[in-house]
Amino acid sequence: MHYVNLEDKAGISETYKKEGYVIVPNLISKEKIDYFLEGYEKLKKKKFYIIRAQDTNRPEKLEVNKQGFIEHSIWNPHYHVLANKFSDGVYKIITDKGISDVLEAISGEPKHTIWQSMFFDKSTGTVAHQDHYYLDTDPPGGVVGIWVALEDITDECGPFYVYPTSHLGVIANREAEHNEDYVGAIANALAYKDYEKVNCTVKKGDVIFWHSCTIHGSNENKNPAKSRKSITGHYFPNSFTKLGTMAHGYIQVDPTMPTINPAIDQWKKSSLQKHVRHLRYGVRYFLNSLSKKQVKVEMKTIDGEYQGKRYEKKK
Ligand SMILES: O=C(O)CCC(=O)C(=O)O
Ligand SMILES: [Fe+2]
């Protein structure tokens, strides 16, 4: 694992360029993480709460399992207006000054926009991929992913992993519509060189930064009693646009607004828009649960038995 301290800006930049990832130890304070965890405990007490799950790519009911963990990964937790402290805890972490300092060291630019965030209570066994497939900049390679460890991560938790230097190899085609095709494309990209897989068994407060073309994913959980609390985020330098738009002769970037950190912007969303978003998830969840038909799911990110399959017909 390649660790570089925050003070060593040149080391951060060099390691990221060469390896396609870098881990900055102890970047997020224990206090910030514990504040978030208080909000998370409050969220878990909610009786009926719909989230947009990142692992199944559709609205799901927030369910706490026997061990007390949330099974689904939550997409954009910083927009959760109905769970204030949880959402605020994420917001404070993804706008942390340490993170913007590292982003600046990586891109050489003073300002970045946060594109999206996710919260994982447990590992969902994310299939190996390049974020380039889902979100990247024009020109490609500008998006930087971050993975914040909210607790000490061991092999049993199903750690996040990277294939160092894979960002310099093959870029899997974004046009793949089916999981099987994409998984195959990544297998080809991995076959290009004998990349070593690095399981990131990092400590609470450490943050992993990786390039949008670096192949990464996460291992399956090996022990149901183990959580794997983490927040991820994807950022891009403000001089870039979204991938695929320059070639069409226009520049597409959603309107942004400042966050509490002047070096990080976010998409402009009013409180009303965030409420409407929640309501939409609720309605879609309700309609899905009424439907006896197979629910079509687009590209999913989970590994293992789900890989490349559609949902079974509801009984
Ligand atoms: O933590 C995981 O399981 C995957 C996260 C990931 O792929 C991402 O944030 O881009
Ligand atoms: Fe990813």
C-alpha cells in the first residue's frame, strides 16, 4: 500500500501519477467521523425510510440486519434532508480541508466540484471497474475518487482494492450496456499486464485517492459480524467538463454552488429539490413493490451471484 503524508505534496502527486492511487493516513479527524456515526445511529432508528441504493441502482427500504448493519450502500447521503445529522456528517467529511489539499496536490488546480458521494455500512462486494464507465471528465482521467475509512478495515470486512498502475493501461469501453460485457472488458484490461491487486486494509481516518481509470472494487464480506463503514466521493477539477459533451460542441457542467470549504463546490440543489428527490424515490419504491413484473435494473455494481443477472420475478 502506498501511503504518503499530507505534508508531502510532491510525494502525493508523484505517487498518484505513477501508481494511479495514493493513501493519505489520518486525514479525517476522529471527531468528524464520530459526529457522522452519531447521525448514522439516528438514521438507523427510522421506522420507514427509502434510500436510493448504489449497489442495486434503485430505491430500496433502509433495512438494518440482525447484526445491526445497513445492507445497501446509500447513494448521495449528503442530500438526505430527512436525516439531518447523518447528511451533515457526510457533508463535513466530503468538504474537509485535508481532502481539498490533496485534490489540489493531485490536479494542480485550486478548486474542485464534488460529483457524488456514497455511504457503505458493509462491503457490497463491488465488481472490479474503472469509474470512467460511470463518471469522468472531458478530457478523460480528471475524476478523482476518494474512500474514507470510518473504522479500521481488516480482510474480514471485505476491503476496497486497487490494481496499481492500471490507469496507464486499457480503458474499458463505456458503451457496454450489460454487466457481463463490462466485466469481460475489465478482465481484458487486467489481462493487458499482470497487475498486482492491493487490498486496502486501512485505518479509521485514512483516505484513499484514485484515478478514474484505475481498476478497483471491493472484496466480499467474510464475517457477517464485521461492518466496513466508509464514505466515498468523486470530484473533478473545475476547469473540466463532463465526459462526452465537448465532442457535441457544448460544455456541460451542472450549475454549482459553494460548500463550507471555498476549495470545493457542489451541484446546486435547493432544499425543495432534495425533498422532491426523496419523494420520487418513495413513489418509485412503492410502484416497484406493487409490480409483479420483473424490475429491470441497469448496470449494477455488485459482484458475486448478482453479477450480470436481472432481478428474479416476484412471487
Ligand atoms: O467501496 C466500494 O465497495 C466501491 C466504491 C467505489 O467503487 C467507488 O466509490 O467508486
Ligand atoms: Fe468505483
